[in-house]
Amino acid sequence: MRPPLLSIVLLVSALHVHAQGSPEEQAISEMLTAKDSALVEKHLPEQLRTALDAMSKVGREELLSRPRAAVREKGLKVSENCDGLSLIGFDAEDPNAEIKHFEIRARRRISNGAEAVLVLSMVAPEKSWGNTEVWMKWEQGEWRITEFTDPNGETINLEDPETIAEIAPTPLQANEHIALATLQTLVRALVIYRFRYSEMPDRIEQLGTSAESMPDKHHGFFIDSELATRHIQSGYKFEYQRTSLHSFEIKASPLQFGKSGSRNFFVDNSRVIRFTNEDREATVNDGELQERLMPGVG
């Protein structure tokens, strides 16, 4: 869908007359100014909405309220002093702010009633930023944003399964992301431990904390006490083994395969993460993930 539309935009951009207040523009304005999460959600593609339905009520609300939270955190409020050419304007509440007012304007729009692309820009009296392309489609009675490209050229496709998994992970996916982050934490701790004590610890407990001592070889103070003693984090258990003076391996397995996680992970001092979708421990012979943990081990 995208290449043909982009070609059309480039071909007709010199002739196209911008239509202020189009339904597509109104949809974007509504998302940017929404005080109700439902108004944000209705302009998201159906695949992403389905993923949101699987989230907890709290997690879903936190995700959908992020645009409002970002506006508050930056000390902005919707401006009532736009020139009529803008979708929306913002004023900085801080009188000492470097930029006190900026607006988002639609530079170009093309739509065939089913698909549309808008070229937006953010401008202020003091400066202007690059253009953002927003790709939309008419779906179940609403204009919904399916893809956008920011001024730096980064494209985010809201219908892509990998993007959806990052934005609205299922409980299984969330547990797996935490398991990978925990592997990163453990490897980082092992890097520092080996640098400090010239060898790998015998047990994972040696990376933890102690209320009775300062950091030493037996309590490195690198990871929290629960992980160090229980070896469990967000539905995964972690098994550490020292394989030589300077090498190790760690296995991360779901406590309940298929319920708390659907993949088993393995990493050693090569820092290559391996995994299996089978209900068994991962090994050094399993396939590699694209992610690679930090350098410095081995």
C-alpha cells in the first residue's frame, strides 16, 4: 500500500490544494487533544486494538494515556491562539521556556476515501522541525493511523506484529521481555564480578546483597536479593552454572510452560542468546535470537 501512495503524493504535491479540517485531520487532532483514552483507541488499527483488549485494564489505560501524560510532563497546554491554518497548537506554561508556542500543521493531504497520507510539520516562531508522514485508512467508520515516519526518517508500522508486541505485549510476551532483561542484568553482574574478583562466582547467590556485610566476594550487591535467593522473576526461573574459572551458562525457563512463558532461553559467556519454543530447557545447540547481550564476558 505504501509505495503507490507515496508516489502519488510526490507527483501531485505541487498541484494539491490543502483542505483544512478534513476528516483525517480531525482524527489526528482528536487523538492529540483527547482527555478520554477511548478517543485515542478508536483511531488505532484493529490489530493493535485487539492486542490492547488482551491487556489488563490498568496496563491498557497507562498505555493509552501516555500522550496526555507526555503533554503534562513537558508543561504544555492546548493553545487557543492558532492562526486557523494549524491542526493544533501548544503553549508552554513555563514563562521561561525557550519555545513558548508551537503548532502542528498539515502541509499536504491526499485521500481516496479508503486510504490517506498526510504530511505534517511542527513549527514555532523560533524554529521549525522536519516533516512527519502519517498513513491512515478508513476502518469500521473511523480514520485510523496505521503508520508514521518521524522527521528523522524512522518508520513505525502500527499493524506490524513485532511493533504491536512491543507496544501491547501479551502477558506471555511481557514475561519473556522481562526474562531477557533479567539475563542482561545477570550477565552485567557477572562481567563486573569477574573483573573485580578475577573469576566467576560459584553460585548466583554471590551476586546478591546482604544486610550484614559490605560488598565482597560472597555478596557482590549486583542484583536484588529475591532474584539471588529465589532465582525467579516474572514467571521465569533462572539456573546459573559456573563452567570454568572464567565461563558460565544461564538457563531461563517458564515456571509453567505455555502459561508464564512460551520460550526457554540459554546464554553463556559467548553472550549469544539461544532459545527453543519446545517444553524443555534451552541449550547451546538451539537457535539464536537477534538480541545479543552486552560485551565483556569471555
